[in-house]
Amino acid sequence: MSAYRGGIGFGLRRRTEFAKATAALEPSLPELHAVYARRWGRIVGGATGLFLAIVWPFTFLLPHTQPPDEGIYYRSPDYSPSVYWMIGSFVAAILAGVVARPVARFLSRARFRTRPAPAMTGDEPLDVARLDAADPYASRARALSTLELPSVALPMITGSMFMPLVLHLLVYAVWCGLTSTSFKMNDYAAWIGMSMTIVGHAHIALAICTGLFARKLARTPSDEIEVQSRHRDWGVALGVATLVAAIPGVILLAVPPILTVITGLAFIPFMYMFARSRIQGERRALQRAQIVTRVRVDVNEVEETQDVLAQEHATLDEAELAPALRRMAM
């Protein structure tokens, strides 16, 4: 027995709800496109920075020489190109993320265009299944949810690799300016080379902590994130990095862990809180879009919108409507 027999069936009602949900979603599309663009921007920027961060330590193995000092015929190694690589990598990651955002926004508009409802066949279960598969919100939500984890993990891991060294460079530049000391890039290169040798494993430990934090965020419902401590996760990450850095600290008079704590406090709390805040804001945008598409209609609304549906959806010509209309008349 056809479900359309005897008047307005669930299939027609569901089709009307589809049309109303699609119309209601229209004002939210720019916000969803923006979320899509931001997440892809962070993914591209983070992936670019992570790749360059993996390659960067090998630049210290390249042969570097500099002219001998005045009166001295010894040519000491010049590792300043490695510093330029580090700075260039940091800048390249930011630029890659910035460039990726408008591209992703354009692709989002092309991929998630508003589409008409599938044509009715007269077979209500089939029609309802096709309408559910073409849900105006579900496909967008699935795509955006897939991007959430890498959009948090990749930039945080990249930040764990580069931010301590960039902060040290800024501190060194400021110190040179305040003390009228000549800024020597090779001196800084020697510093970060030693730093990576002594506490490079602390960067890796912090990167692992940020990856676990990103996975935790992706698996935690929004309402639970709201009530969780804002400081516990970054405190644990800082503690782990400090503990790992303390391994050679026993030999080096605890200098590495002290520097790790000072450097970590300068960026780890902000990195964690920014990630948490960004994800909460993006999820709220998705929730607003989901709410407006949760529409229910009664029989009167279905009857009032049939003429509109026939005009709005070009796929509904008389030949396609005939089977459903015959069943409704039975």
C-alpha cells in the first residue's frame, strides 16, 4: 500500500520540511563557509609548518663557513642560514594558512551550494530516504566535523616546534637593543643549535601533549568543554615539557627546565586557550545552523507550499509528479 494514499503523506510533509530547512539555512551559509575556510587555513598552515619543522634540523648538517675573524685564520662554522630557514618556515606556515582561507571559502561555496529537493517517485520510503540523504545541513556538518581534529592538532604541533625558538630570537634581539650589543645571527644560531641538542626532546613531548589535547577536544561534547578547567590541560603540558627538559638539567645546574618553564608560560597557556575558544565558537556556529534546520510542519503548511515547491524545483515536472498524484487520488 502506498503511503501517499488518502491525502497528504509523510513523504510530502518531509519534502516541505526539506524546503523550509533549506530556506532557513541560507542566512547561516556565510558563517558555515567561514568555519570551513578557517579550519582549512589552520590545516594547511599547520601542515606546511610541520613539514618545514621536520626538515629544519637537517640544515645544521649542511656545510657552513664564514670568513675568518680579523687576525685569525680559523674559519668557524656559520649556522645563520639555519636561522633564516627557521624564520622563513614560521612565516611560510602563516602565509600558507592565510592564502588557504579564501581558496577554501571559494571551494566551500562551490561544494555546498543549496540544491533542490529530489523529485518525488511516489514510493514514500524511497522519497524519505532520498530527502534524508540530501539534508541541507548534514553534509556540511559531516565535512566540517572531519576537519575539526586536524585543524586543532596541526597548528598546535607546529607551534610547539617553532614558538620557543621564535621567542628566544625576540628576546635576544631586544636584549641586544637594550644593551647596545651587536646582533650576531650566528651567535643565536649556536644558541638554538645547543638548545635543540639539549632540550629538543622537550619540544617533541609538548607536541605529543598538544596532539592529545586536540584529540580530547574533538571527542568532548561542547557542553562538557564549557565546564572543564581551562588551565588543567596546558598546565599538564607545561609540566611534562619541563620534566622532560629536566633530564639533562641535573647535569646543567637545572638551567634547561627553568628556561622551559619561562618560555612555556609565554605561549603555551595562550595556545591552549585560543584552540579551546576557537573550537567552541565554531561549534556554536554549527549548532545555530542545525537548530534553524530542525523544522516541523503540519498538513496545512504542506498544502500551502505545494504550489511553491512545484515552481522552485525545476525537477518536479508533470511527468515526474504523475505517479505520486495517481497514488494520492486512489
